[in-house]
Amino acid sequence: MYPWLIFFALIAFPVAEAFSIMWVAGQIGWWTLAWLAAAFFGGIALIRFERIAFAPRMLLSMQRGDSPFRALFTSTRLFVAGGLLMFPGLITDVMALALLLYPGTWKRPSIARPAANDEIIEGEFRHEPESPANRFPRRDI
């Protein structure tokens, strides 16, 4: 790959973000500052939430017998979306929104498990009161 192309992309992206901020500021005025602050703090909250939710998501995935890579992919997607929200600009916020609206991102896993078998065992039981003599097992046996 051409090194000048990478250099151009690294320079063009922040310039495009700056122009997008100026364009939005021209359209909605000072609300742009509120939008940038809300996006920044939303990104921080998303990363904090995902830092706490990562381990239980992986554990639940492995307990259900699913692939842990799906949970890892979801967590990575949310971490990246939080980072993109923290970076100021319209382009990164649209990319973060696309990651957050990706199908299955906010799907809650079901904890209900199917029964081991569908047989019904019928029977009767009787509760016997516990006597002091039968409370402790015998040690002389």
C-alpha cells in the first residue's frame, strides 16, 4: 500500500470532522456544543457500562453453551462505539450510531433452558416429623 495514501487519510479525516462540526454549528448554532458534550459523556458512560457488563456477558454466553466470540464481538462493538462518541465530530458520531444500531447489539439473552426430558414422574410423598433421635446420623455403623 502506498504510504502517502495512509498519510492523506490520517490528515483528511480530522479535517473532514472539523468541517462537519463547522457545518453543523452553522445549521443549529450553539446547540452544537451541547451535542458534542452529550456525545462525549455518552461515550464515557457506554464504555463504563460495557466494562462492567463484559464479564457477565462472557460468563452467560459460556454457560448457555454459545460461542464466546459473539459476546466478545458485541462488547468490542460497544467499546468502539463509545470511543467514537468521545471523538468530536459528525462523522464519528454517525459511525458510532451505526455500530449501536447494528442488529443484535441490545438483544438480551434468554436464561430459560429447556427441560432435560419431557417425562413426568408421578408419585406421592409423606412428610414425617423429625425426631431428636433421627436428627444426627449414627457414628457406630
